[in-house]
Amino acid sequence: MTRQSGVLAHITSLPGPHGIGTLGEDARLFAQALSDAGQHYWQMLPVGPTGYRDSPYQSPSTFAGNPLLIDLNELVADGLLHGPEIDQLTALPRDRVSFGELMPDKARLLILAARRFLRRGGDDEYDGFCKTPWLDSYATFAAIKQSYGGRSWVEWERGLAMRNPGAIARASARLEGRIEVERAIQYLFHRQWEALVNHARSLGVALIGDLPIFVAHDSADVWSRPDLFHLGSDGRPTVVAGVPPDYFAATGQRWGNPLYDWAAHRAELYQWWGDRLRATFARFDMVRIDHFRGFVAFWEILASEPTAINGHWVEGPGIELFTALQSRIGPMSIIAEDLGIITDEVTNLRQSFGYPGMRVAQFGFDEEIDTAIHHPGNYPADVVAYTGTHDNDTTLGWFWGTNDRHDRRRLDRNKRRLLALTGSRGEEINWDLIKIVLASAAETAVVPVQDLLGLRSEARMNTPGKEEGNWIWRMTDRIGPELIERLGQETAAAQR
């Protein structure tokens, strides 16, 4: 067994001068810092275009890359932009992503760069990239959507919404220039992504991606293949995804994603899923699949229902899907997100293919529910252990709350157990928990960068159920040598 560790940090959270973390110099320096600290993995959130409320989990494409991650300085170095053209973005906040301010100006600059790239005839690899199977559908979808002011595809002219060949041909001719720009922007992303991946691998750092089980309704994926989803004649979902009521949500969670027509996927031998996983593994060395239990059984809710209360469980494709995927792609390095109430069938599915599950140390010291499996002393080898995830508060925020003072009297019983376990007073509870997770029996351990930096709740990436203020946190500075040295020492002490 090889014991390894890594850091969770989304690219948007990296420091940099133009309002958002990118694939440029700061990403390369972050990979270098991980390597210097003895880390083997860099885990990040989905890197597709962001959708509703800027969430990377509600993307208009499961295949495309997020143009906002393209580094502008590198476009200047390539001669596609000029220095003064990008200077305006240096006025954006450096401690958060202000999507509303960033998106229109960066989109304009990317369009300008793409047009210059096309005017000079592209490069030797561009024509080959344009043969990427998903690219035409995505570029056409993006161009039409832009021409409709960003409205959902079900609100387009019916011929376009229902993909009438004549209507699509007319729109493609009318929007030919913008469609080609969308292709070029995706190529610019691809070129920078490949450079980052190759750099990270040269340093011995593998990339872990994140794949949501469901896709957004307002996406090129659903628009281009409506036959693979449960949709009505108007293109709207008839049933949607979610989870049932539990301790945390009395009415459950109604996510709203359209549900797959698994019979239709089975009829084409799961080709769409094969294409999706193949494209994902072309970018990442390992992939975390969100809501893995949905492959065994998923919570189906009528689209007309306002909450998840009246949903019901429906059997998923289970082992048949992953057998078909493995025959198409070969063995896959997958992390199965198996948090929450997990049945034996879900555990058997992931173990039968050798996929590690997940454990979150914060859950092991919560008072409210029985979370013994998340106590670091109970971890088996075949899991990836985290102090917290992107959906958790930072360790300092979780442990101490919003109080500035470290008041031990207000801690609940289980958090007192954590102090007893560490033998500390909690002055550095983030490092206490990091050391416990690194020392656990889990084969792989991953620490959010916020915990390494010792940040409180203001650095939280996402609060489930919160409508505003998610996905915006950024590092203001690069990781310094002292932190690199300390992480390296703790990693070595844990024999990782």
C-alpha cells in the first residue's frame, strides 16, 4: 500500500492579478509548492463553465472548459492580447471572485483574443482540436444561447429548442463567426490546461477532478441529447433529482437536475457515459464522482413538486454501468463520494471495482448524528480521508464558530473529545486535525488549502442551501516557504 496525500484547492481560489485564479503562473507555482511539500495530489472542483449562481456543479457543459480560467498574461505573451487591454481587470478584488464584475469584461477580452487567433490562421493543432466530438454541439449551443441573451434553451424558438435540422442549419449559418469564436476559446483553454497538467506531472503531482453525477438542464448536454433524459414534449424535465428528508433538511433537497433515462443509455451501451468519462480522464489522473450512491438508487421527484418530500427511490444501473465503462475505457481511478446514508449495495458497488470511498474528519466529531465511521481512528485503508470538503466550513470555523475567543466552555462533548485526543487546547486545531488525518490508516489523505492556511468561516467555499456568496473565496498570497516546510514535515512524519 502506498500512503499518499494532497491538497484541495479550486483553481478559481488561486491568487493572481485579474480577479480570478487561472491556469497560468500561479497555478504552476501552486503545483510546485505541493511538490516541494511532498504532496502527490492536487484536487479541485469541476472545471467546466459555471452556471446558475456561478456554481461549478451547474455547468452548461460537462465536456467544455471554463473560459474564466484562461490566463490573460499568457494570451499577452502569445500576442493575442496587449498589456493595456487587460489592465482594467487589475482593479477587481483580490480576495474574492466578483463574478458579476469579472464575467463581461473577461468575456470581451477572450472574444478579442479568439478572433485574433483565428485571423492569424490558428496553429498546427487547432484543426485537430476542432474534431473533438462534443465541440460543435457545445459551440453551437453557446452561440445560440448568447444570441438569446442567455435565456434557457427551452425559451428559444421551438425549432432551435427541439433541434430541428433546418432551424439549426439556419442558426449555424447566421452565427458562424460566433460559433468559431467559441471553438477557439475552448482551444485556448485546452492549450493552457495541457501545459498545466504536463507541468504538474513533471513535478510528480497528479490532478484529481470532480464529476457531478447529474448535469444541468440548461446545458449543451441535455439540449443535444434530450433522448437520454426524462423530458416532456416542451423539453422541460418531468422528474428531477434530489435527496429525501433527513436530519439536516425536513423537506429534503430538490436539486432540480433532470434525471437520466437509464433505459435509453442502456440501449446505446452507455456510450454517452463512456464519452463523458473519457473526456474527464483526458484532463485528470483521478476523478471524484459526486453522489455515487445515485448509481445504485436515486431519489426521483416529480418536477411539479416544490420539495423533495414526495419523491421515491428508483433503482439505478449499478454494476452494469461500470462494467460497460470499464470495457470501453479500461480501469478507472475513481473516488466514490459516499457521504450520507449509504447502503451495503453502494459499498459493494464501489468495492467491487476497487474505488475508495470518502471520510470527513469533521463529521467524526459532530454531536448531532452517529458518525462513527468518520472518526479518524476508524478509517479503513480503502478511503480518501479529508479534514473537510468544499461543502464544509473550514476547520477553524467549524470548531470555534464565529467567536473570536477560543472559549472551551461552549464546545460540545464530541469536540471536547477531539481536544482530548490531540492533547492540545485547540490553539491550532486545524493542524491538530490535519495531523490526525495524515496519521490515519486511509491510503490517501487530502487537506483543503483553507485548513493549511488556518482560516476561519470567511474562507468557506460553499454553504449548501445558501443562495449567495458561494464559490468566491480566493487566496490573497501564494503559499510561503514556512507552510511548505511544515506540511512536508507532517507528511513525512505520517509516512506519506
